[in-house]
Amino acid sequence: MSARFDDVADDLRAAYAGGVEYREAMAKTDWKLAERAAFLDRLRAAGARTLVEIGAGTGQDALYFQSNGLDVVATDLTAEMVAACAAKGLSARVMSVVAPDLPAGSFDAAYALNCLLHVPNADLPAALSSVNGLLRPGGLFFLGVYGGDGSEGVVETDRHDPPRFFSWRTDEQLLAFTGEHFDVVDFHRVPLGAAGWFQSLTLRGR
């Protein structure tokens, strides 16, 4: 039986609840900084003013976008992460991407870095539909995840406790899923050596 998000959400919350200090101390890699800056350039070119971050963690990226003039709402599944966002002066709320509780069409842009790889394939269409629904027509969405061989499941060797669920989608899978709700503005891989690759998508809502 395929996993469902409701089956893994509680363990994801618990896994991230104790990880605030660890994630605050993590240095951003150069390639992540470059991906973030490139998306900001696209947002400026499009005249975007509002952005919602899905899976904001401790709010480092949300703060970056806010510091660069955007009106940002940071969302995360885990209350402890949301509290860390709020402590940075961000507008932040606990929210599941599968069941968002923000008004439809509220944002010019959305940003989700290494978040949707925790959503099972069975629920990814609903999650993508939800993000599209939050965007104004033609809004931009950055979706970045680590690629893989199409497998999904709990990674028992994960450093988090409890171990987290991951979906390691192929490029073809991810493009097929996103193509149901978005047009692709840009797709490219970021090679990560032995760690595989990162899938970078900038999408336009319909």
C-alpha cells in the first residue's frame, strides 16, 4: 500500500521539533544560495511583492526574501520551527501543504526547498494543487528537492529520531507531477557528486 501524508506527518513533526538549534547552526551551501538568489531575480523581474514559503524551517530563506523587499508568510508543519520563524520577525503559521488554510490567490510567489520530498506520491498532486491555489494567476513557484530513483519510504538510517519519510523522485516523475498544475519556466539539475543531484524547478501557475 502506498504511503499517505497523514501516515507520516506526526513523525515528521516529531523529527523536526527537536532540530531547531541544529538547523539554525547549519551553514547554507553556495549552490543553495545561488538557487535562492536566482529565484529572487526572477521575482524582481516579474514585479512580485508577496511570497509564501512552504516548509520554512527556521525561516532563514523567508527572512532573506523579506529582507529583499517581499511581504512574506512562512509556513511549516512543525510548531517549533514556526516559533523560530516568528522570533526573526516573520509572519509565520503552522500549516500543512496538503491542507493549506490561507486565502486562495493570495500570493505572487511560493518557495519550497527540500520540503515536498517528504510528501508521498499519493498526496503530491493535492499538495501541488494547493500551492497553485495559493498563487495569483501566473504566479511563480520555486520547487527544489533532491532527485532519486523513484523509491519512497522511511529512511531507517536517518539521523533524525524518529526517522523521516522521503520520496526520491526521478526527473521524469517530478516533471510529470508538476506539469498537471504548472508550466515549467526552468528546470535544471545541480550535481552533488556522490550525494546525487538536486532538482531545481521554477514553475508558473495556471
